[in-house]
Amino acid sequence: MTVQAAPAVRPGLPRAGLTLGAAVLLIVPLLLGGYPLYLATEALCWAMAAAALDLLVGYLGLTPLGHIAMWGLGGYTAALLMRAGVPLALVLPGAALIATLYSALTAPLALRAGGIFFLMITLAFAQMMQALAEKWSAVTGGTDGLTFKSGLPDWGLYLTVLGALALTLFLLTRLTRSPFGRVLEAIRQNETRARALGYPVFAYKYGAVLIASAFIGLAGALGAYHRGIVTPTDLFWLQSAVLLIMVLLGGARSLWGPVIGAVLYTLLQALVSSHTDLWAGLVGLLLIALVLSGSGGLWALFARRRKA
């Protein structure tokens, strides 16, 4: 007997629309250069992390609040290795590996606790990592952080991040449509029934956390390359909330939804904050409107209108 999980909402864009969107995403920031290129690179780094987080929030039904630890660890790993002269081709997988090892050690306790305790334990571990980054100044630079130069031109870094995002979305899409992804959906819908059918629920959860951690760590490393600095602020728990808002804003269980949410959040922060300090209130109102409307995020709202 096999689990027949209800298919996730995966609205797809028409091929022409997807091609046009990718072309605009690729060309416009390169043509504008300067701050628009910087902002686009920033948005894509967050989009990669948000898509990875969606594997846990949307497909598995787990809501962590310490996932920013993987982002920060990826950033610190990139900074330390870059300052040691390690090439980018080795730094990026190294950052993903360190983030994965962190989760390999901390996730069992959080997963065993489950529920609201999963959220609190992941948050506690992230706070411990921030405190370590602040106090271990001989390695992390303390509150001043670590600065370095990526050695890549702005356009080269942008294309690198864009390529990493494309690879992330491709791999996560294949994963969510695989038998592994179907079991994750079954666990989200009815964990007790999935366990009764003989599926090793803990192993599937653990594997999903490790996979998401690797991609978030990779995104953190690219974010550090982009900014040229990493500080304990990159491990602050409010950054976890920001990443979660990006997922909910765009729409969970779609992969493309978190990408849209990350891009929109980054643009709103950059454009509106220059005029008012209340820009976060605008994001909050938009999120409340999406929740009350039952649309499931911007991506689902767009999909329903396209089908109408």
C-alpha cells in the first residue's frame, strides 16, 4: 500500500512567459548596472534561501525560526576561506557543507521535540551561533565582522548568483516531484498515517532539513560575496523572520512563490524605506491582505487569475 498524497499546487508559467521573465531578469540589471545591479544580486541571494526554506515550510510543514544560522555560517565560511586564498569553486560547496553539518548536529534534537518546540529550539541554536560570532573575535572579527573582496566584477557575481538560483530551483523542483517529495507531502498532510504505512518519518524530515540547509548555506556564502562583509547581524533571529515572510508573501509550496516574495520584499525595502521608516508596515499590510483573502500568496493569486 502506498501513500497517495494530494499534489501540491505547482502553477506553471507558460513557456513564453517564463522565457521572457528570465530574459528580463538577466538583461535589465546588467544594462542598468550600479545600484540596480547590486539590488538585483541581493534579491536573488535571498530568493535562493527562500526557495530552500519553502522545502520545509511549504512541502514538509515544518516552521523553523533559526534557519538564518545556516545563512550566517555560509557567509562566515566564505569569508574565512576567501581570506585564506581558496578559489570560489571550492568555497561555495564548502559553505554548503558547513551549513549542512551544523544542521546534522542540531536538527535531531529539534525534530524530536516537534511542534512549537521545533521552532524554539532552532531559534535557540541560532542565538547561540550569533553569540559565538560576537565573542570569538579572533576568528569572526567580533562585532566588526570580516571583510574581503570576491575578486569578481559586479556583473560576473550577478551571473554567478543567477546561475546558482536557476540550479537551486531546478534541483528542488525535481526533488519535490520525486517519490521523496511525495512522501514529504504525505507527512505534512498526515504524519501519523505516513508512519503507520511504514515510512521512516524522522529520516525523511532529517533529510529535508539537511537539503534545505545546504542551499541556504550556499545562498549565505553568495550573499557574503555580494556584500564583501559578514557580521554577527547576519545571524540575528529577525533575519529568520524576514526570510519566512518572503516565503509567505510569495506563497509556499510553489518554489517560484518564495522567489517572487524575496524580490518584492527586497524592492520594497530599498524603494519605500528611502521615503519612510514605516516601509515594514506596508509589507505587513500586504501580508495580512493575502492571508485574509485566502489566496495562499502572490504566486497562487496569479495562477488563479490566469486560469479564470
